[in-house]
Amino acid sequence: MNKLDVINLLVPHPVQPRAVEEQFAPSNIALCKYWGKRDRELNLPVNASLSVSLKSLGSRTRLSPIDGLADEVWLNGERQRPETMFASRVSAFIDLFRQHSSFSLKVETHNNIPTAAGLASSASGFAALALALNECLDLQLNPQQLSVVARLGSGSACRSVFDGFVEWRMGQREDGMDSHGIPLDQQWPDLCIGLIKVDASTKAVDSRAGMQRTLETAHLYQSWPLQAATDLSRLQQAIETQDFALLGECAEQNALSMHATMIASWPPLLYWQPDSITAMRQVWQLRQEGLPVYFTMDAGPNLKLLFEASAREVLLEQFPGMEIVQPFCA
Ligand code: 2P0
């Protein structure tokens, strides 16, 4: 089963583009991480994951039909050459919908994610593109189907189709139709996420290659699915009972467990910089002094702090320049 087959199941007829309004999708931070694929073509995960969406930080994408044989791809107001990674991934994704008709699109994407914080934009980018294609091509897909479509672009994009807490059910099916995001009902108005920039430069090994290397070479990876399943159910319990310490502990331990599998792969993958470790120690010290603050990290050197609104001022003193998002507040 490949991506074309999956789109053919969802959209088995010719489509024609029309000019529509731009669509927005938020970036997301995983509290229980997606790390490892059981199907690389369809981005089907080894484990279920759970994230929180970053409200108004993310990507907005406008699509409009154009004449000509090639798409025109713009990112943050700059035209992208077709051979760039960004333009080629976007056009390859649109190709999935050109199986029964031919058309070209102008794609205009803006990311308002602070690039300084080193946050990946592929999740919000592919989610916004999926939402925009749904409108532009009048696909009439429901949110779960849109989450499936976004996953074909980038795994974590299936969570960015929704706001708030989102669980990505791993699913069982070979076609992946049961592997998509599900939004949770619970809110957490006091929850804050602090974005700490350690290093914003492009990493040498991206997540896609990193998770594959880990899966293929780290013996420690065998313990990851069980760790993730345990963390996921404890996180669900923490969200249900609004138990912040439990939420923070599970998220931090989950992130460090994922990094342990990376470090144990070969060649080793160590995304941390000396400043990452300094910030981790600072968080542990603050916790020892009684401040409820935890961190999570993705496949990079930057930390994302988890805390409640009451800790905001103290943490801003400790980490000047930290950008704070309150995902459940207007
Ligand atoms: C996550 N990451 O759950 C994990 C934690 C990075 C570390 O999802 O190959 O860009 O496009 O499916 O979605 C980043 O992986 O990878 C990611 P692909 P993706 O947020």
C-alpha cells in the first residue's frame, strides 16, 4: 500500500481547484513522543503519542489555481525554487491529488513559529496544506480523514489538525485509516509551555533519519514501545485529574527515554548541546527548590518547559527571552 493508494481510497474521482480562504494549523509539542515507524511509506508509528497544540503558533496556507504546468511555492513571502526541499515536498504532496486530473497551484505558506526556538514546522505545515487542499479541491473529508491525509506528509502533522490535547492512535490497519489524531475533551487553562532556544541552526540528522537509525541500530529501542504505552496512559490520567506533577514527570521521563534510545544508536545521535544540559540542570535545581517545572525535548537541542501560570514570573527571571504559550487561553 502506498500514499497514492490511500488517497485513491479517500478521493477516487477527479478534482478541480478553486480559490479559497487560507487555512491555519497549529504547531504541536508531544508529551509522549512519536519515535519509530512500522511503515515508512505511510508514516505509521510504532507507538501511540500525545501532544498539545500551540494555539496561534503554526502555519497558514493559501492555495489558488494557476495556469501552467508547475506549482508556484512561496514560503514567508519568498518564492521557493522547485528543487528546494520545501517546494519539492509540497508539490509531491499535491501530486497525490492529481491522479485523475491535472492542475497547478500557487501555494503561499506563512509560519509564525519562532524559528529562533528551533521548532519544526513540518507538522503545522502539512496539516495546514491538508486543510487547504480540502477546501481548494472541495474534498469534503472529515477531521479524522484530514488527519490521515496530513500524516502522509509528515507523521506528527496528523496531531496538528486539532487544537488542545491530541492523541495519535497508532491503529492496526495496513492502510492506516485508523492511525490518526483524536482531540481530547479536557482543557488545562493554567498550562504554560516555555520555548527555550539553545541552538536554532539546522540539525545534521533530521527526525525522519534519526528515528530510522534508532530503530535499526539501538538495542535499547526494544524497550521504547512499552515505555511509551505506559507514559501515554499515565499522561491521560494526569490530564483527566489535572495532576500537574504527574503530567510533568511523565513528559520529561518520556523525552529523556527517547533521547536515551537515540544516544544508544549507531553512529550515536546526541542532539544535546552543552547549553541544553545546563538548562536541564537549572530545571532540576528549581524543582528541588520546590518550583513545579519540567521539560520536554524533541530531536534537537532546545528545551520546552512545562509549568503552570503561577510559576511564570520566576521562570522568566531564570530564562530571559523564553517565549511562553498558554495553549488553552484566548
Ligand atoms: C514527536 N518528533 O512526537 C516526535 C518527537 C520528533 C521527536 O514527530 O518522518 O517530522 O515526517 O513522520 O513527524 C518529528 O517527526 O517525522 C516528530 P516524519 P516528523 O513530535
